[in-house]
Amino acid sequence: MPAIALNGTTLHYELDGPEAAPVVALSNSLSTDLRMWNPQHPALAAKYRVLRYDVRGHGRSAPAPAPYSVELLADDLAALLTALNLGPAHIVGLSLGGMTAQVMGIRHPDLCASLALVATTCRPPFGSADAWAKRAQEVRDVGDFSQLEAPMIDRWLTRRFRRANPQGVALVQQMIHATSLEGYAGACHAIGGLDACGQLRDFPRPVRIWAGEEDPGTTVEDARQIAAGIPHATLVIVEHARHLLNWDAEARFTPSLLAWLAEVSA
């Protein structure tokens, strides 16, 4: 598996699809890795040059020391695109990845052909920076994700999905436990420090936002707050979907994403 040293860490990545096609960069959520995009990857790689990578401290990327900031995570992605000579790219991010995508648009707009913001927010979900620092410390104190796994799965996936897709649930559980404690803690600090609301008002490229109707973490109201700060953004609410909506509502989300990318990459 390819990996590259940049921005003070080492990132594991995969690059697929036609070399001359438009570039789509996929950024994963907290406690997942590039396999988070497995449901969309085959369809995307048939038409686009697809970059997937493990956010620092997640999957096979190095467990760089905490704390992180979303600005640091955005700079990681910018450095990766630059090192691979891939920009500008259509940036697609879910949750933490969507936060990273927003800050990419703020800090590195020339590397962004569009922004697809999925199940995300422009401010810390579930409260303050202190709450996220407490969560980081709690996982350090416990030493594993045993107490967090069940609540995560419940927030991320509907019971309907869990009953119908036990293999998918098992892979999500694998990704949670493949995350380093340092990476999880670092990303918690990044989420707690997020402050992107209204900062993309002058971003010149297309922006689309997807929100899960039943997402208890990054809510429809959070998505509307992002959209309110970006005059040209469009919002899609995915019915009966929770947080990991690219899995939970794959049959509706994937065609929607493909249609959006076809529109903005034409």
C-alpha cells in the first residue's frame, strides 16, 4: 500500500481510476479509514481519478502525536494533492472529512474544484471544545474503544441497516478499532476547535451539502447553518438516514453524489 511522508506525518493512500479523468479526493470521518468509501468507490473509480487516504492517526496512516486541528488536517490533504500533482480536486468529505473539506476551501481554494460536504457541521457537534477534550481523555483513560463502539454504531447506522447488512456493520467496527488512540484523541481536539461557519461565503466553486434526516450528531440544522453561510450552496436532506449516510442510505446517496460530480466536472 502506498504511503508518503509529508507535513510532519506519513499518510497511507490509494489512487485509482483513469489517469486523465477529473480528480475526486475522499476524506474519511473520525474513527474510520479510507475503506469508509467502499460503497462509492467502484462507481467513482469507473469515471474519475479517485484519491482515498487515511486521515492522520487513522487506519494505516502514522499515529502522529495529538492534538490536531482541522487546519492541520486540511494542510495534510493539500500537501498530499500537491505531492501527487493532483489538484484541483473535487473534495468529498464526511463528518470530520467534511470539516476538512470546508477548511480546504478556506485555506487552499486553488486546490478545490468543488466541495461535497456530507453529514458534517461548521462548528463542534455536541457542544464545546472542552467536551471534545474530555472525550479524548476518556478514551485514553480506558485504553480502547470498547465503551464507545456501541453508541457510535447507534448514531451512525439505523437499525434497518444493521439488520440487513451485518457484514457492513462488521467492517465499520473494524475501522473503529483500527484507529489509533492518539489519532482519535488528536481528531477530537480538531473537532473541538472547528470554526468554519460563514468563512466560505466568497468561495468561488460549487458546494453541495448532504444531511441525514435522522443524524443525531451532525444534524439537518447543522447542515442548514453551513448552507446559510455559503450563498451558492445547495442542500440535500437524505430521508431515514443516520450519520454514516454513505452506508446507511447508499442506494440514494451514491447516485446523488455521482449526478453532482457529473454536473460540476462537465
